[in-house]
Amino acid sequence: MLKTESLDPLFSLLEEMTLVQREDGAFQPSARMRRLESATLYGYLGAMALLVIAAWVQRAWPSQSVATSIWPLYVVVLLCALAYLLTSAFNAGHVLWRHRKQRFPGLLARIKLDIQADANFLTQLHGYDKATLEYAQLQYRHRWNIFDGRVGLLTGDLRKLGLFPALTASAMAASTLLKNDSNIYLWMPLILTACFYLVAFHAHGRRERPQQVVDLLDYAIDHAEAKAASPPEAPRTTGHTRIKAARAPRTTARPRADNRTHLQLPAGS
């Protein structure tokens, strides 16, 4: 039966499991390269925002100076996107080159780290009964599925489409709108789509750990079910019953001996 008094401690445990941060410095680029990668990403976002503002100003208040600044901003956006792509590829390639003599070094190191760190969480989960764990898993999975569904309604299935193909399509659509001098209202869906692509990419990356927490809950629930199914102390109960059954004939035989003695007395008289 569900124990409501244990829901708050269980929620605190699930929150800790979800927000835990684990990093292995051996399989990460240097701090300078990480800063460079972040700078190129922020530069891309800033240049995209300036391009959108310049296009809106040019549409509302046409000016020759603003019109001449749109194409340089568009070139800056493409350069920042290319720089971010090259920086990310270089960082990943450098990490792989450092561990080229090992097979799947980063993946195996991450698996080892998760096995050692999640063992403590599983020990704490085993302190709760099966009904409470199932209820917590139901609510936990339901909320994350709703979050994924809402993000998918806005951006589509970004896992199949990919971030860079989506941004490339947005850039091509923006180029077409600039050439045709389209209405400003046609820019709004494109701007929102490009922004939500980045939000969805970040959201899908944050979804990996909650899915792992759901799998850990599955393991804890299965273990709790197997523990409850085993009958406790069955050999002791059976052995105690056999002892009583073996003593029963001795108790029955004593009255028979007394009866024979009682019957033989009149014959001797």
C-alpha cells in the first residue's frame, strides 16, 4: 500500500538523482577551447539577433545605411555558425586523438563513473516499498513525457532532423526572404522556429539524465518485487510441524498401555 509519509524524502532523492553533475576531466577539451566554443555559439546568437533587428528596422523604416548593413550581418552569422562547427569538431577530434590507443575510452569511462555513483542511489531506493516507487515513477515519467511532447509540438522531432540541418534550412529561408523583400510578418515564424530549435536542442540534452533515472527506478522496482515474492522463513515452519507430527504417535500409545494394565487387573484377581 502507498505510504504517503515517504513521498517527500523520495522526491528529494529523485531531485538529487536528476540534478547530479558528473564530469570526467580526462575526456574534455581544455578550458581555453571550451571558452572558445562558447564564444562562437554566443557570437552566432548575437549576430542572428542583430540581423533580425536590422531586417525589421529596414522593413519599418527603409534606409540605405541599414540596407547596407544587413548583408554583412548575414555573413557574420554564417561565419559564426561555421566557427562553432569547426571548434566543436576540433575539440571532439582532439579528445579522440589523445585516447586513440583505447577503444571507446570516453564511453567506457562514463559507464564506470555511472556504475560507481548510482550504486548509492539504488541503495537508498531499496528502502522504499514497491507501491511507493511505482507511484513516484508514474508521476516522474508522466511529467517528462509532457515536456518532450510540448517541445516536439513547437520544433518537430529534432532528434531525427538534427540541429545543423534545421539551422541551415532556416538560413536558406531567411536568404530567400531577403532577396524577395518579403513582408515582415513572414519573418516571425522563421525567427521563432530558429530560436526554438536552439531551445529544443538544449532541452533534449537535459533529457538524458531523467531517462536514466527512470531506468534506475525500473531496476529498484523489479528488485523490490523479487524480494517480496520470496516466502520468509519457510524451512523453519516446516521443520517445526514435522517435530510435532513425530511426537503425536507417542502420546497416542500411552493410553493404550494404561488400558491394558487396567484390563489385566480383574484377570489376576
